[in-house]
Amino acid sequence: MRKNIVSYFLISLLLPAFCFAQATFSIEGRVVDSQTKEPLEFANVYLSQTTFGAATNEKGSYKIGKLPAGRYILVASLVGYEPKTINVSLNSVQNIVADFSLNKSLYQFGQIEVRGEIPKEWFDHLEIFKKALFGNNEFAGKCDITNPYQIDFKEENSILTAAAKEPIVIVNLALGYRIECVLKSFSYDLMGRTSGYQIYPSFSEIDSSDSAKEFESNRREAYLGSLAQLLSSLAVNNYKFRDDGFELHVANRLVARANEIVQTDSLNNKYFLHAKECITIKYWNFGKRYTSKLCLQTGITEFDPSGFLINPNEFIVSGDLSREGVATMLPRFWKLPEDRK
């Protein structure tokens, strides 16, 4: 890992292109035990990074409807079983069938039953884990993990890793979301203080009319100046990113138009960010002012016009944007109120 990088995010997501017209799609299928072939009830099946999902019934069946076109990662999880994912693309076939066959979990975790028996080292590791996952930002203090005792930590050669036997449940009281995360991987370099993680999050709204205005205000705050807003702006037109308060430089050269660093495959509705040198990102708007860098490992990477880099292992973010994390993460398709139709 490079030095002087506070953190970078490994969120493994295949994210959709913009929706076609008014077309909607659906996904249905069954979830069964891989050995017995018996149906699994109450399995959670959802599209990663979204609010779309459903639980299986007594026959192991599920259906998720009214979905926008695009590419997704479909996740199936159930306590006691290893989660599985399927890449799905919704663009022509209105209804897709996706079945899952889950294996029972063989991972052995340490038994934590009595709080007094838990070593102090575990709590120290939990704090490191939360800070890396939530990010170093103003909303991190309003996030918490409701089921932390099923997380297992391992420290070896100054590298801290984490695994979880069931989805981690995060309550974000700043943005108003309950986030259920399948943790695929987590590592933290205790010497270099860099972190990487891969999660599959599912979002649901926290029902609180008293806090609705605060949630909406904080979501706006999280979105403005974010990497998601920048990428979305770059896909809209050549000048939208400037109107939104961003100033970009590559090798000390001012980027005047988006197409200087964005390539578009209009036939397949794909977008690519390309820059051999790191992109310096300056942002000032609505009282926010900061500087960050986005470095592409191979000089080019695909991004989704809804605001996400598709292959997270192909870039490193440093500076102020590296403070982002789950605490500032919004579900896909979230928009500013003035941009909603």
C-alpha cells in the first residue's frame, strides 16, 4: 500500500447505467440448502448498495420488483450460511430468474458470551474497525454496530483482519438508515494506518418523523462535494462539475471540460475516467472547501453515471475525500430533492 494514504475503499459493486425511459424490471428465484436442497425461509435477498430487497417465504421463494435497468450484484444471506452473490444485468429481459444454493458456514469463530470474558484487545480492534468502516467524518459519531460480538478479529504482522459470521447491522442516526452489510473482507495496516474493505450493503429507512428534516439535511451535506456527486456531474455534460463547485487539475493543468478526462461508449452506455497522472480535486460550495486526489492504478477505470467507480481496486483516494465511509454513504439512486422528478 502507498504511504500517506489515509484510507481507500474496496466496495465491490457492479453498478448500473442510467435507467432506460420508464422501463422497470424484476428478479425472482429460490434459495435452497446446497446439501439437502431444502428451501431456506427468511433468507435476505437484495441488490447491493440499494434499498431493493425481499425475504424468502416458506418455499424459499422471493421476488423483487419495480427495478431500474442496469447492472447489479444480487446478494443472498442467511444466518448460519455463507452468503453468495450473482451478477445480474437488467436491460432487455423484463423478468430474470436467479436461484441461490447456500453452503452452511464452516468458519469457526471464538465464542463470546460473557462481556467480562472479552479481552481488551478485542475492544481495541473493534474501535479500529469502526473508525475505518465509518470514515473520519462528522457523521461517524452517530453510527454504531448493533451486533458487534459476532465479528472476529485477527492480528498478524501488523495487519488487522476481520470476519463476521452474519451480516453486520449498522444504524446511521445521522443519515437515517439501517444498513445491513455482508462483510466480504477487511484489512487494516496498523503501521501505515491504511485500510481496505469489501462490503455488500443493503439500506432501509429509519422511520422517525421527528428526525426527517435532519436526515434530509445531513444527506444533502453528505452528497455535496462527494465522489458520487463528482462522477455523476462528469457524466451529465462537459461543464456540470464546474457548476457543482468542483475544480479539477491533472499534472498542474486545469481540466476545463469533462471530456478531457471522460471517455464514453455511447453504444453500451459506459463511461470511463482516464488520466495517467493523479486527478487533483478541489471543491468549494455551501461552506465546504477541500482538496483531494484520485489516482487511477492503470490510468483508466469505468464509472457509473449514477456516481460510483465500478472497479474499486483500480483507484486510490487520498486527502479530504478519503474521510468518506459508511457514515456518509447513500444508497444508489438517491438524489438531491431539486433533482428528483
